[in-house]
Amino acid sequence: MNNIEFYNNLYHESVTKIKTDNYQLDKLIDAKDDRRFGISLILKPDELVLKNIQGFLSQLRAVEPRQYFYPDTDIHVTVMSIITCYDGFSLDKISIDDYINTIKKSLDSIESFDVLFKGLTASPSCILLQGFVKDNVLNNIRNRLRSEFKSTSLEQSFDIRYVLQTAHSTIVRLKERLEEKNKFLDLVEKYRNYYFGTVKVKNIDLVYNDWYQRKDKVKGLYQFPLQ
């Protein structure tokens, strides 16, 4: 299944659930005692893409202001969740240098690449920005990471939630019941194929993060430059 087909299937299945009030609310997003942390490899959109995203979000916020809208600082694409966030994880439980060295091997000879951000899809709890990468570069990186880590005894939880296969970015999370459901979905549909921009990825960042990649909770651990 290619990414377009995957995004389309996810969109139609999720919109059907939202229309029939079978969507999911994130009840932990405002929790003060949420201690779920992990480490991830991420990439970030540039200023132009972020400006276009916020232009859309400002319209959506006007329709459904009680939902959670990602600020520029937190918008990202997960290259790989190395250790998926869980309650009680902390950096003193691992050797960061061992992780850095293993990731360096995985990224050896990987050249910079483009991510095209076009259109929106949805899940039963989120609105997602669609990203596209040519020549399967991102999934090649993920497979190399899986292979390198498999040969180590390092803690990791690749693909524990789902197998990453796209370059999507979560930009809205549902946390309250939708009061203007039809207007909300109409606006998402309006931007279904909107071109948000293309990013040249020159670096991939290793970060210690909470579930939502919030700036005040994220700690940069290492930046890997691409060739």
C-alpha cells in the first residue's frame, strides 16, 4: 500500500467515526501529573510550512476553540520512536552515548532529502498533516535503525504502537466533544489537498520528550547532520 492510499483509507475511516460520534478524546493532554517520557528521532518543518499550518489552524480554532492545537515549537515528524513514552522513564536509565553511536551507524551515508507536506488526513482522535518522501528514503532509515538496534541490547520499543510508514505530523488533538462537528469536518475537507510546502531535511534530532513533544518538556540530546 502506498502512502496516498494509506492516508486516504485512514481519512475516510476516521471521518466516518467522527461523523457518528465514535471519535476518541485525549483525557491526559491537560494532566499535570502525566509522567510519560521517552526518546525519539524527529525532524521539523521550516518557517514557511509552519506559517501555512498555523493559517489553517487559526480557522479551525475559530470553529472549535476547545480542542488542542499544536504550536509551532511542537510540530514535528517522528522519524522513529526509539523508546515510546511510558510512565517512569528517565534518561538516567540509559547510556545516551550508546544510542548516539548506534543511530550514527544507521544514518551513515544518508543524504539530505525533501519532505513534501500536502493535504490532511485524520485519526479517530487527531487531525494529521500528510507528508510525502520520494524514493522511500524515510522508511529506509527506519529499517536501518531496526536492523542496527536489533544487534544491540539497548532498550527500544520500535513499532510498539503501530509500524511507522509515513511522514505525517499531528497538528490537532481532540480533547473535548465537538460542538461544531460539521463545520469542523468541512474545513478539514477544504484543506484535504492543500499544499503546505516542502522541507529540505538536513538534520535529524534525537530528543528526550513527553507524549506531545511540548517544548517545555523536550530536551535535545544530539543532532545528526545528513550528507
